[in-house]
Amino acid sequence: MLKFAGMYLLRQSIFGINPLPTTISLLYILTIKLNIMASQFFPLKNWSKSNGQKKAGFATNTVTKMTGNANFASPGTTINGGVVLTVMTAAANDLAAKYLLRLNGTEAAGQYNTANVLMETLLVKQCNYVNITSGGDPDKIKSSGFNCSAETDSKSVIPPTPGPAIIGINGDGAISVSTPKVDGADDYCTVIFIGEVTSVSVIGKYISFPNGGVTIVIPRAGLHEIVTGLTPGTKVTVMTLAQNAAGKSAFSTPVSKFVS
């Protein structure tokens, strides 16, 4: 459940992520080299390099695949290296949010580029971890969410545009937003406009709208979200898009209602 009072915050907060240490032990380097030479298969570094939204979606998919996966029990906590899954998730959410705001001035563009570079660094670390830990086993590699060198026809397809969102007026300043399910979607990005939005910027962990109006952005929404703390009588307009590792659909047709 989302709760808002005064300032409207991002559901998936824009986390400040500290890069992992870059010092790698000699044993770690030798382990990488030995596994690469001995393996018939290896994970491919073929995620999108320039499109931050696609990259964030790819990273989120690897986290989903590796969570609870016995083949990759402890990324980022053993000599095999890798990235702790919560760190990967936070960086992916950060990048996805800043992708949506990247065209809003020089500062927003710079923050997006920084998040994009960090995500690339983390994915490379995780890819190396998968290579070492899998021992070159193609089934284990594919179970991590990374593509295997033997795969040639497993590319994701951008999901279709969802139908219009369904807004439920729950009373007491609360609304529910339901998104029609789309085949092939990993999750959805939902945007709720309140008032007139004329400018937007990212400041620390928050999205700021200095010239009036408020927008609530839920970068990785599910099929059903609840927002509370809204002012009765205000008009809200909702639209949503579907997304997966291949990219994002167009936004759905906007739907508007008044909060009660």
C-alpha cells in the first residue's frame, strides 16, 4: 500500500547506491580465467548498453531468476564475487525511475547517465559471478536470467500496450489502480497525474515538482496498487505501460476520476 502526506514520494525509492569495491583478489582473477578456459558455455553480456529502461528490466529479471535459486545462493558474499540481489534491485529501480525523467534538463540527464553506468558495472560483476558459479553449465546459466552463449533465438519481445487502467474510488482520499494483464510483461510502470505538472526534477531520493502539480510514479507496479492520502475532490489521471527485459510498451489511454 502506498501512503502519501504532504510531498508525494516514489513507491520504489530512488536509492543512493555505493559502488562495490573494485579491488579483486588474485585468486578471484585466476578463478575467472580458469573457468572461462574450461567452460564450453558462458553467460553473454548482451543486455542493452544504451537504453537504461531495458537494462533495468534485464537486471530485475536476473534478480527474479536468482532469488531462491540454489545454483546461485550467495552472490556478492563469497569469493566468487557478484552483486547482492538487494543492491541490484535498488540500482535497477533507481535507473528505471531516472530513465523516465532523463529529458527534464541537464541535471536529470546527468543523474540518469550516472545510474546507467552503475547498472552496467553491477551487471558485469553479476555476469562474471554467474560464469564462475555455474561452471559453464548452460542450464544453470539460463536459470540465472542471463543469456547463454548457446542461445540464439530466445530474445524477449516488447509487450503490447495494456488496456486503460481501472480506477477505483475507495473514499477517504484513497484510490485503487488496476492494470489489465498483458502477455509477456514482467511488470508495469504506472503514472498518476494530480493537478498540472509543468516541470520535474530528481533531488536526492525524491521526485520534486517545483512549479505546481504532483505526479506519482510507480516504476515497477503490479496489476493492482492502492494509493492513500490524496485530497478528496482532486482529479487524478492514470496511465500505465507494460515492460520486460526487451523494453516498454506505449502508455495506455489515460483515464481520469475525482477522488472522494
